[in-house]
Amino acid sequence: MSTVAPGDISGSSGGKRGLSRGDKWLIGCGLGCVGLLVVGLLAAMVGGFWFLRPGTQHPTAVAEGPGSIGVIRLHDVGEDPGAKEMMTYLVQTLQDVDRRHKKEQLPESMRWLADLQGQEQGTGGLEMLLPREATLAFEPRGADADPAWVLALNIRAMARPLRLLWKTMARGESGEEQTHLGQQIVALDGETWSAFYDSTLLVSDHLPSLRAALDRIATGSQGGDPGGTRAAGPEGTWDVEGSLSNHDDGVARFLEAMVVRELGDAEIVPPASGDDLELSFGVDIASKDAVQGRLVLRCADVREAVAWLGFLEPRLDYLRDDARRKGLELTVQPKAAGADVEIPFELSGIAARIDEMANDLTEAASGSGRP
């Protein structure tokens, strides 16, 4: 009769058995699947990070060269409360129009579901659609020719996939292609050229101006107005600001064109001004209902400023009345301040205009759905 030593279970029929080959195979597969899942999640996180991050971007001031005669700068409105409020209200209003239109196609018993879905639709990530920064500069092109323009744009998110898409579309287009400093330049049409430098997009209607902007990025130039020859924007924090010089009477022609046809005073000419006349402006999106700003016309002396004020006042009165006819309220208070003409303004009633636009769209959609 055999005996089993204490603690020795090797001979006991009720002892634990070792793992079979099948058990080990199943455990190995399970661990492998977990590992693959972890790797997949990490890859998805890295891919999502790559997809959303803009990559290397350069200051959009590179669009502005030392010879620029005008510039418009769009700052980071994605971080501005007023701009986000207005954009959110606009998007939500358009979503509501779409929801109401779809409801008309549903049976009465199902329309509550459309209401529920509409309430759950949000505007999260809306700021991702807004650029981080943009600069539009104007360059002299020559006598009797309109100025050239150069746009530099830093996209907030998904700049890398957009660049890949741009390259794919470029290869599929029959437009002319060339390179400058190793960067591909593609003709979008017969008059517009585009290029990416890292994740900064450049577009221009003048190829030499586009090349010059690429040069400024390559040499590390910040662009802008290093000599300080152009007027700075009005004091304050603005979402959009800019300036325009009187090169080729640009400022005078712009101001002369203000509602001149409606006023019927085409024979009235603006005050004589030299190249030192400059226009600067700043605009702030204060809320979903109001936009505020300031326009400053810098003249050579007090006499010229008074003359320009007299020229502009009837035009500003017309713009105020025209805004009221459209359901908006324009407050303008022009004044001469030394050799400057200052025009602070506020445009309100925008939310009501958005609502009116939404109602028009709803009525049009309802009418198109009728038999």
C-alpha cells in the first residue's frame, strides 16, 4: 500500500493539474489581443494628435512686405468670447432651420424626436473651424494696375491632413506647378497661386509676391512693417485691424466710393491729399448682437482733417439710415481730433437679423417642399 508524504499531492488523483496546451494557447491569444488593443489605442491617440495638431506654423505677418500699401489682420477669434458667441448663435440658428425643415417631412407623431435630436446637437469644436491667425496684404503692382494681394493663413486644426489633400488635388489638376525654395507652388486658376510652407498656407494673385513671402519665411523674417512707415491700427484690442496708405490715391478712392451713387454727388471730389494720408481701422465682435470698431483717417494737417470730415459726414448719415432700413442700428460719431478724423462706430441688432434670415430660409424650405 503506497503512502503519500504530507504536502505531496503529485500522487493524489484530486491534485491540481498543469495547464494543458490548449489552455496556454487561449491565454496567449487573450494576452495578444489585449496587447494589440493597447497598441491600437496608442496608435489612435497618436494619429488623432497628429490629425488635430496644426504642426509647424509661421507668423502670418510674412504676407506683408516692406513695400506693402495696405494690410488686414485677423487675430485669434477662436479664443474671443464675442466672436464665439456670434458664431455659436449663427450655427445653432441654422441647425434649427434644418431641424424645422426636416420635421415637416415627418409624421406628427415623430416630430418630438426631431426636437430631441435638435436639442442634443451642439456646437462643440466650433472654434476649430476658425483660423488661428490670418493676414491679407496688398502690394503695388505697377502704374495703372490694381494692387496685388497676398494671404497668409494659419489653420487652427487639421492643417496637416488639409495639406495632404491640397497636394493630392494639386497632382490631379492640370494647372501649372513649380517650386521655390523647395516648396511646391500650384496655380489654383489662371490668376491665383498657392503654396504651403510647413503648415502655413499662402495664396496670392501675383506669383512674385508669393515667392517673396516664401523668402521671408525661409530667412526667418517676421514680415510686417520693420521701418514703421505705415500707420498702426487704432488703440485697443481688436479681432480685425488694418491700415491702408494713399499710394495711387488708394485711400481717397476708397472713401470717395462710399455710397456715392445713392447720394447722387458723383461730381463732388474728395479733398486733395498726398501720399501721407492713411486710413486705419479696428473691429471687435462684442457679442452675438453687436460689432464695435474705430476708423481713423490720418491727414497732413488740421485743415485737411476738417475738409475730410465735411466730406464724410453725409455719407455716414446715409449709412446710418440705410442700416435702420435693414433692421440694424448703426451708431457713428465722427469728429476731427487735430490732424485726424476719428470715427468710432457700433452696429447692433445683428441677432435679430440672423433670426430674420432663419425665418426666410424656413419659409423658402417650406415652400419648396409643397407639391
